[in-house]
Amino acid sequence: MAKLTASRRRKLPKRDFAGPGRSYPITDAGHAKAALAPASHARKLGHLSASAYARIKNKAHKMLRQTSRSFGRR
């Protein structure tokens, strides 16, 4: 996972975030994996709506699929 500094995070476009309020940046496979666990936990605690969790999960899995294809895996 590439280091995401505060400066670089501020410069990211809105489409690179999966959660509400520019939360859960999904810029690479490492960040996609890192977003799944806390989002699941927040959902179980009731801090995240079902639709927001689904968006995070779908965006993370999409990034993981794209990354695995670029390495020739299925």
C-alpha cells in the first residue's frame, strides 16, 4: 500500500473515495483491502448505513478485481 499523505489525500478527486465525507480512500489494492474491515465493523456497530457499506464494498472489490487482472490473475 502506497503511503497516502494528508497533502496527497486532499488533492484526490471525490471519485477516489468510497465512503461518505471523503472517507475510505480507494486508490490502490492495499487501500481497498484496508477499507473493508473498518467499514464492516462500522456497519455492525450501526455507524454506517447499509447503502454506504455496499458502496464501499463494491468499490473495494472492483479495485481488487482490476488489480488482479493487471497481474494476470483471475
